[in-house]
Amino acid sequence: MKTIHLHAAAPEKPAVGAPCNGCGVCCALLPCPLSRFLLGHRHGACPALTWEGARYVCGLVVAPRGLARLLPHRLVLRWIGVGVGCDCDAEVADDVL
């Protein structure tokens, strides 16, 4: 079992296939293809995972810098799985503090 730490106000992880709600679980577990390509990040929480208001967002999408600004926006969205729905099958325990 792997423990990840998220903001206390983060929404609960949706069921697999449900629309993304910004819970941050997937990005806290593993970097996406975009993070691997642009940041060279291979393990653990993505450094671009950003808390914004009441949910997590991808910092490479909301505030692109460097190479991220040069990539077609639709490609960036595809690489982070926008529109696919939740694809994270991790189990989340409520009792871990």
C-alpha cells in the first residue's frame, strides 16, 4: 500500500469512468505522459499537480511555461486524459491521517 498526501479539502476520488472532479489521486500516484515528456518525471507525485481553490489542476495546462506553451493545446489535454473520465483504479482509505 502506498500513502499519498492530498489537501484536506480535496474532493473524494470519483469512480473509474466518472468525470474528473480534481481529486488529485491519479497525479499524486504517478506522473502522466505529459509530465514524463516535459518534466522528465518518472515516479511519485507529479510536480505540476497544483491546488487551485477547491480542487487539483494540472499546472502544465493552467500555467504553461517553456515547451508546454509550444505544444498544441489539444495534444496537452489528450496527454493528461481530459474527457476520458477517471482512469485511476487506486483504492482510497478515509482513515489515513
